[in-house]
Amino acid sequence: MDLTDQLRIFISVAERGGFTAAANQLDAPRATVSLAIQQLEARLGARLFNRTTRRVTLTQDGDALLERASSLVSDADELQQLFKTQTAALAGRLRVDVPSRLARRVIAPALPAFLARHPQLQIELGSSDRAVDLVAEGIACALRVGTLAPSSLVAKPLGQLRMVNCASPAYLAHWGRPDSPQALKRHRAVLYAPPGEEHAAPWEWVEAGQARVLAMDGQVTVNNAETYVACALSGLGLIQIPAYDVRDHLQRGELVEVLADWSAPAMPVHLVYPHRRYVSRRVQAFGVWLGESLAPLMA
């Protein structure tokens, strides 16, 4: 049995939580599944599962392998199709990572249509506000919002998100409505510190064609976009956020736009993936669909 087949069985055991369940899924004898795992552990020189009479769980080494094995098996499956017709159905597993708010508000609701178009495809949708390490975590591609840090990743631009400044009616009733950037010194903001960064991002705006920044006062600092919006709704301060993200709140009057003539620069959006000579058809198809899905949100 080759390495790819062993990894395929390993993934099934890990996902199903046992050898018998994996054997049933794969329509293979339990002894074959057990032998494949023993051979894989011997090949890698690592114990992959903790086995008891009642359950099977991943070891730390097994957990690390699972992050990479899904991508390796999917890539192997696609390589077998490389020289076949490009109209062949997409199949296999695709691991992607996207910002949490975009995942919940845009991508997850639209995903059924994409999967209906590619019924043999499986998506592992990670959502966080941190910049994941695609290579180390075995992720095929990721959606990044904001200015990209220098890296070896390939970046495909998808557009820019228009930004708005806003606050809750309760906040404005208490602190007043700012009428210019100079008035911000008398106001408070909900501060946002991206995951992994020590300091909160400054308030930004464009004035006379020049980018300006200001370190705002604030009692609350967050590192998650969901919490950022929630704090604004609670009246804890002004926020700067992509317009699509608070469109419903603005329409319902739960948030009010302020300083419309001094918004922050639009935020660039990119699909990034490891620098490879061969980009899988799964990534290509997902990137095209993602661009179509996000197009209505772009400035």
C-alpha cells in the first residue's frame, strides 16, 4: 500500500474516531485499516493515535499530520487528473481560510451554490482574523483583507472594500456627533489590535488627497471583527469598518455613519496561495467564484 492510500485511511480514522467506522466508510476490512495505520506509523516513526478499548484519539503528532494529510491527498488526486480533460469534475478536499465576518456574512451563505456546481468537492472553511501560515498549516489558499505584508505568497487582487465611520445613536447622544477630523480628539473609539500585534491600529482618513492617522482614546481594545461591531452597537465608541459589514445596522438605524467626507482608504482584498508553478484547479475555481461573490461589495 502506497503512502497516499495510507494517508487516506489515516484521515478516515481521524474523522470517524475509530477503526471500525473508518472501515465501514472505506468499505474495507477492519484488519486492512489497522495494518495501514501500523505501516504508516512505522514509515513516519511516530505514534499517530492513542488507542483504548473505547475510543481512538489523535496524538500530538497525529494532529500535526492531519493538518497536512488532507491537502497532500487532495493534491495527489488532482495530479492524477492533470493531463485529463479540463472539463472533468473537480473532486477532493480544499482547505481555505477567510476572515470571520466575511465567512459568516458572505461566503457561508453563498457556498451552497458553489458546492452544487462542484458536488464532488469538499471544503474545509477556516475562519479567523489572524494571518495563518498557509504552508505550515496545509492551507491551499486564504482571503486577506488589508495591506499585505511582504511574503513569498502569490497574491491575486480581488478588489477593494469601501470603508465607513460609524457609531451607535446612544454614543452620539452622549458624546455628540463629530463634524471634522479635528473633533476626534474629544471622542472615543473602539480600538482594534489585529491578532498577534501589540498596538491598536490608529484612526485613518484621507484629507486633501493625503492619508492622515490619529491615535484615538478608547476604553476597549478588541482583536476580533465580530466583537468590534458588537462594541460599537453597545455604544462604546466610534469604529471604522468595511461598509458591507454594517450595511444592515446602518439601514436599521442601529449605527449611524459619521464623517462621511473623511473615510479611511479602501481596504484591498487578495486571494493568496503558496508560490507554486502548478496551481490546482480547485484553487483556481474557488478563486474565480470568490471574486464573483465579493464583487458586489467592492468600492
